[in-house]
Amino acid sequence: MRTLRASGATVHAVPNRGYRLPQASEPLDAQQILRRLPPALRQAVRSLEILWRTDSTNSVLLSRPNPPFGLADIVLAEHQTAGRGRRGRAWLAPPGGAICLSLGWSFREVPPDLGGLGLAVGVCVLRALRETAGLAARLKWPNDILVERRKLGGILIELRAESAGPACVVIGIGLNAALGDAVLREIAALGLPAADLASAGVTVSRNAVTAAMIAHVLQGLQEFEQGALRPFIDEWRAADALRGAQVDVQTPTETVHGVARGIDLHGALLIETLRGVRRFISGEVTVRPTQ
């Protein structure tokens, strides 16, 4: 019990009975996940490994050789001790409280507009959530998944490429399932309001959601290789949580204020400023409070 609590899990002591978890969490099961994949996509999974604890599922795959073209290596963990979000932020994931998934995939060569891959993966996650949970989530550029303006999940893509040769991407997806009140408060204290599937009123199998995300991402990788962001652009724009909002975009050299006007076909964020529309391919976006 001390180990679970030290890992961030909420454990209640029940007098004369023992201990209980306030929210049940279905263990991740590799065979259940694989059985839920369509046969053609199941054949595209070279390996699927579930760890009890690791520092970061992305780091595990980055330490291994690239998978061959057309096959995916997948690592999941029940508990991450050093999960990473964007800009080096920590990603809190107590045991059983989230889906921590990394998928390694090799392209024959670096696709054009590879910077838009995170946006495409965001659409894939939304497809999976609609399919399994009936949840209409939103997307915040560049790679946050939101429910009612609170962060439900995030995407972190890391690239390992050779010049004029094959490129391997490691796609990390973190999705909050049932973090518990204590962890939600801890995240909120960092200034990042968070949500999980449980607080959104969703009861769904973690294995079902995981399998759906893997299936849609594998399909999406094939679509992206053929058409870059184009097959995803309409769905992304329909789910855009920033469009029309007054925002600040912070880059390493400046902070720009303006109105978010969506994204272009290359995945750049469009901001209408007093000096015209500007494109951003990276940056930190903050929505200004309404007066």
C-alpha cells in the first residue's frame, strides 16, 4: 500500500476490512488489445509490450533499434515515473490512472510536412474516443486533447532520421483515464486544469480505448504518408478549440497577441494580428481570459 501511495495512487483504508481503490482500473492486457485490432492492422504490430513501471515509454522505444518499414513496435506502461509532455513538462500518471502509450514507426523517407504529424495523430485519438466512449473531445494546437477546456491528454512525437534516408518516429500518447481527485488537484496547482475520462462521466474499458487508438493511429500513419495533413484537415478544424479566441503565442524570441484563425495545410497556426496574419510552426499558446 505504501508503494502504491508513493506512486500517486489513491488508496483508502477501510476499518476491519483492509484497503480499497476508490476507482477500479482495468489492467492493460496485451492479448485483449491485440484481439480487438482488425486482422490487417494486427499483422502490422511487430511487438506490443506492457510494463508495470518505466521512466517514459517514449524513452524505451528510442533506446531500441528502429522497427522495419510497415511494422510497429508498441510499449505501454501502467505507471510512468518520468513521463514527458511538451517543453520538458512532467506528465503525471499514477498506476492504472492513465493510458501511457508509445508507438514506433518507420517511414521509407521523411514525409513532407512531418511537423503536422502530431495534428494528424490528434484526429486519430478523437476518432478512437468517439468510437469507444462517444466522447466529443476538442483539439488545442499543437497537440493537446481537451474536454471542456481541461486537458484530457497530449501527444509527444520524437523523430530519429537519417539524411535522405528512412525516418523513425516515436509517437507518445498520454490519456487520463481515472487519475483521482488528489492528482487532479496536483495538476491544477501547476496551472494546467486537467480532466480524465472518469470525471467526464465516461466508463469504458482501457483496453478498448487503447486498441482503438492503436488502430486509428496505424491507419492514420498510412494516410499521412500518402496525403500529409490533407486527409485530417477538416476534422481537425471542426475540433479546433482555439479558433476565434484571443490568444498569446509565446516563442523563444517574442510574445504575439492576436486572434486564432485555425491552421493551414502544413499544420501552422494562423494568428490574425494588427499587422496581418502570421504563421507559427511552434510556440506556446495561452487563451486570454474573456472580459
